[in-house]
Amino acid sequence: MECSETLERMMLALDGELPPEEWRMLESHLEACAPCRAQWERLQAVERVLQRAPLLAPPPGFAERVMARVDRRRAWRRNVLGGLALAMGTAVVILLGLLPGLWTVPGVANFLAFLVYGGDILLGRLSGATRLFLDSLQLLLRALLSLALPLAFCNLVLALALGILWLGIFRHCRPMRIPANGQ
Amino acid sequence: MDEATWIQQAQRGDMDAFARLVSLYQAPVYNLAYRMLGEQMEAEDAAQETFLRAFRNLSRYDPTRPFRNWILSIAANYCVDRIRRRRPAVALDDEATSEALGMDPSDAVAAWETQERVQRLMMRLSAEDRAAVTLRYWYDCSYEEMAQILGTTVSAVKSRLHRARLSLAQMMEESDGM
């Protein structure tokens, strides 16, 4: 056996997969070759050290800290989903509140009717629609500023209040990093 | 109840069942994280993150595969990523090792020196080689299991382990042998 052939056999021997016949060949080579013998002894030393190393247990309270972290993550997800639902609900409230008022603003009814019934000419008249929309928005803002639409205004205030409330809950429930030592 | 039942219950959102799985696998997961990261605080954080990821992905767990290998795979891959992201050299936390061993100081002296040495040498290996050594020597994984856990081929894990053994042998010799 040549020195170049021994390393692979040493690895197989360490894995317990070297056939007996090859074991004998390896042993006879090691007896005659000092460098290979030294290499084999070093590899065996590594093997002994690694096999003696114990399985380390986690610090006390580890499982409890894991479960607390899982709970927090779940709560955080629930709050995000709840917040999204609340935000969507708020948007619906705003729309429902504004819709009757919008309808009374001159030009908006025509605009909405145009959007609904425009059909094929919608794309062709996109620039006109955009202009009409901007005009309608301007009218709407004027109406809001003059408090001509109290219902819409109240809904807007309600929506803002709900939004701020949600933001407060969301920030309060943000997940926190749990110190590894439990302190 | 057995482990398979706990897994099924945890997949349905049963937190008590998941807590049992955490208790059962906390030592293997923590030990792997510690062996790969070499520092108690970081190992605990990585082990916690492993269980969080396991909980999130429980629905993807294939029951035909051993749960231990699945969770070790999450832990090993997470630690490899973490090692790649951080600074190259890591100091060994000696006090943490002592505490983690859970031994009386007088009894721990001999094991302490071995532990310190093993961990110091481990920290000088690449993340991939460290994972191969850890799975082989602390979990007695076969090459096939190691390949499955690390998401690579049998020949690749063999190559990693052989390279790691030679590196460790050389490092030991450099530090005046055993």
C-alpha cells in the first residue's frame, strides 16, 4: 500500500467501514511508515476528543422562553391582521359616509355615471375623465371645508380616531426580543 | 401519547403539543447551535429562532422524515447563515461553557479543558465543515442523514467531514498535541 492510498482508508476506518482485509493492509503500512503513523495518531486523537464531548443542555427556562416568544409572535400576527381588517373597515366607513354627500356635489353624479356607463368610450376619454375627477375632488374639498357635508366629516373624524386607536394597539403589541438569560 | 401525535396536534395549532416538542428537542437543537456558534447567548437565540421557524413551517413537515432530522436541518442551516453573516473570528465564552455543562466546578475541570479545546478548534472550521462535524459526532448521523439535513450530497458531506478531520488534526498538532 502506498502512502497516497492510506488517507481514504483511515477515513473509512474512522467511520467503521474499512473491511478487515484492508485493515490489515493499513496496519502493516502504518507499522512501516512513520509519517502515516503520526497522521493516524493525530486523527485518532481528534476522534477521541470529539467522542468525549457531551451534548450540552440549554440554560434553565429555555423551553418557557421559546413558548413565550412563539406566543408573542402569534399575538403580533393577530394584531397585524386585526389592524388590517380595521383599516379596511375604516376605509369602508369613510366611503359609505362620503358617498351620499358626493352624490349631492354638482358634477360628481355625472362623473360616477360616466365611470359606470362609459363603456367603450372610457379609455378614449381618459383625459376628460381625469379632469372631471380632479374637478370633482376640488368641489368635494370645498364642500368639506364649508362643512356642507357634516355626515362625511363626522365619518372622517371617526375613521381617523379608529386609525389612531389601531396604531396605538399595534405599537403596544409589537414583539420584543427576549433576553437569552431570561432577565 | 407519542411524538407523531404531538406533531399532528401542533400542526393543528395546539400550543401544548408544540411545547412538548420544544421540551423534547431543546437539548439537541441548543447543543447544535452552541457547537456551531460557540457562544451561549447566540446559541440560545439561534435555538429559539429554530423553534419559531419550525412552528411557522409545521404544515410543511413531511411525517415520513424523522422530526429530529427536520428540526436539526432548520437549526443547522440557520446557524450556517448566521456564521456567514457575522464577523470571521469568535471568542469562546468559557464561563458559558462551564454553566452549560451543568457540572460541579471540581468535577468539570477535566471535561472543561476538553470542551474548551474542542470548541476553540471547531470555531476555526468553516460553517459547513462545523455542521458536518457536529452532526456526525454529537448526533451520530449517517452520511445519508447528514446530506439530507444539510441539503447536499453524500459525497459532499464526506468531503466536508474528511477535510474537517484533517484540519482538526493539524490544529491539534499545532497546539502541542493531545
